[in-house]
Amino acid sequence: MINKRSLWFLTLFSLILVLSVYYITMPSELLLTTNNITKEKEESTETVSTVEGESAELVALRVEAEEDMLKEMEELKTVMTDSKSSTEEKNEAFNKMQTLNQNRGTEDAIEKKIEKEFALKSFVKIDGTNISVVVDSKKHDKALANKIMRLVQSDFDISMNISVKFQK
């Protein structure tokens, strides 16, 4: 009589054997097609990144802002998960996290608006009521800066301090 352990062993062994035979007998054309598809995807993402290339200054600003945001989020998470923190401190940390996330979303939306409206790459940083816009442009035009400031202000109900800096 076969016990349960032997039955499980035989079942799993036969399953592995069937899968191995299937994989070995699989047509090599199918494997090559799969590899070609992944290579094409990699090449297409590389071309997209070169087309959408930003200046080194904007990339550096983005990286710095992202690092600052992650650092602040970690500090807020530490406050929220600390058992010694009071309920008020935890609520305040949670509200700050929400504000950070909302600001990041607003920054992205403004950057997209500027790119759509003026066909310019930009970096936007919101700090309370101060908004800094760095535009990747050779042309330093006061009229363009004024238009960008009006576009940014249209997203807010209260008056914001907006600064526009051209950088190339």
C-alpha cells in the first residue's frame, strides 16, 4: 500500500517531469519571438527617453526635489509609526504627508500645462505660497514669463508668489 507521502512525491515528480518535457519540446521559434519582443520594447523605451531628453539642470532639480520629498516622507512616517507620538502629532504628520502628495500632483499638472501651452520643459516647486518655475529655454522673455505666471496662478484661488527662471 502507498502512503500519503509517497503519493505526494510521485504527483509532484510527475508534474515537474511533464513541465520539463513541455519546455524542452517547445518550439525554439516561440522562444526567439518572445526574446525579440522584449528587445523591441527596450529599444522603443530608449528612443522615447532620448526624444524627451531634458537639460541636466532640470534633471538635477527633479532628483534633488524627489530626494528631499522622500526624506521628509520618511521622517513623517517615523512620527506616525512611533508609539511615543501623540495623536495630535500623528494627525499633523498625516496632514503634512497629504499636503506633500497634493503639491507633487499640482507640480506635475503645472509642468504639463506649461509644456502643452508653450512647448517648453519646466520644473515646478511649490513651497507654501511660493512657487518656483524653472523653464528650459534659451529665450529670456519677460512677456513669456508673465504668461507663465498667469497660467500658474489660474490654478489657485489665493494669490501666490510665483517666480520664473529661464535656464539653458
